[in-house]
Amino acid sequence: MIRIVRVLAPNPSVYTLEGTNTWIVGEDPAVVIDPGPDDDGHLREVAWLAGPVVAVLVTHDHEDHAAGASALAATVGAPVRAVRLPGAAPLEDGRRFAVGGGSVEAVATPGHAADHVALWEPVTRSLFTGDAVLGRGTSFIDPPDGDLVAYLASLDRMLALGPRTIRPGHGPVLTDAMGTLREYREHREERERQVLEALADGPRSVDELVATIYADHPADVHPLAARSVTAHLRKLEAEDRAAKTGHGVGQTWALASPKTCARCGARMRGAGTYCRRCLVAMLQGPGAADAATT
């Protein structure tokens, strides 16, 4: 059985729960996933427990996961690999790292952050999810670097792996990985329904939507909730289901009216007057354009 060790970093907060989980996977050599903060005591403990290390892997460049990466790499004599961390070697989707007892594979999972990567260990079917899935609560999507459309696709990709266990960047290990991933998707779908229902009553600002949707939450979480609601609105806007008016504090959002082709009446998305079929027919000549309307 492959060795998996968790070392909890001493950086507890409302954002990091008990602290950042640093994971050691394999033995002689191992990989280290998310060194966490640049804390000497924590990094010394990780280096001592890890032994020989083939790579230091960073799920994304947020400070609570990545700040200690270069210091740990220097101590263990291994490269840092990440998608966009300055000074790190690339961490490509599908890249595999051989470790004692098995291997670890990088899986691109953007959404929480544009550079987010999960790590997949197939022997135990363990998925190391960074901030894409947490041991408690839900992941925070903060646009523009956070993107809800990309995040939902990442949840689907993680589901397709069929993991047994989720080992998150924060919080406890989750032993019902598939159930958790489905719950995460259902939660986003429910939040989208709430946004659409609130917009059905007329144009609303983000703060007004938060006050309605998060009425049973303490006021101090509303600023974070506003970023999450904005992520949902941006997704609906990309799908031509919501539209914004104005800028700054006066900006409001409303349900978008269905857009139809001026020639054939078919529903369409994006800018323009005609659907793609009619545009092609019109370019081919009057006869073809007339045929497109029949």
C-alpha cells in the first residue's frame, strides 16, 4: 500500500479551517503536495517525514498553499512544479510522478483559481483536491480568476475519475468522494436556482441578491457571498440568461430576454442579428437564404 501522510500547517483561519494540509505521497521517493505557508517548523517537519522527494507539487498559487514551496524544495533538493508559480517548473495536465509504491498524476481542475490542479493517486483512488473540494463547507469561486463554468467542468472531471477518498487542502479526509462531488454540484445548481428566482422579481443589485439568498447567514459572510453570487451571474451572462445594466454601486442584474434570429426565429446566443444557419445561407445566395426560412 502506498504511504500517504498528512502534515497540518499552523495557519488556522476562517479561510483555511484548521490549517493547510500538506500531503506526503509515496516513500523513497515521495512527492509533497502543497507545502503551505513559509513556516520553518512546519517545513522542517515535512522534510523530515518525507525523506527523498522527487517533486514539490503546488495545486495553485494562493499563499496558504504555495508560500513555503521554494524553501522546502531547497531543503529536500527537489524541483517545485506548479502551473503559474514564479520560479516553478511547469505542472502539466496528465504529468505523472513515479513514487515509492505507485504514482501521482496531475489533473487540471481550474475554477477555484485559473491555475488549479488536483493530484490523482490510483492505487488507493485518492484525489488530492487542494481548494477545489474542502473537507468541510464548499469551495469559494472568486471571479475573475475564479470561474464557475470551469469549476463545474472540473467537478465533472473529478467525478469521472471515480475517486474513493478525497484528501483536501483544508479540513478532514472525506471517505465518500463520489457523494461529496455530487453534493458540490447540487449545491451550485441550487444556488443558481436561487439567483434565477430572485431575478424573476425584477432587476437586482448583487447586494440585494445576497440579502435575499443569504438571509439566514450572518452579515459578516455577505462580502464573500457577494463574490460567489457574482460568479453565478457571470456564468448566467455567458449563457445569455442574465444581463447587467450600469456600473459600480449602481449596477443591477436582470433575466435576459430570449434572443431569436431576425430571419428564421430560432433561439440563439451571443451577439448578432442572425443565427449561424441563416448567415451561411445568406452568404450562399438569395435562393439558399430563402430555403433557410422554410
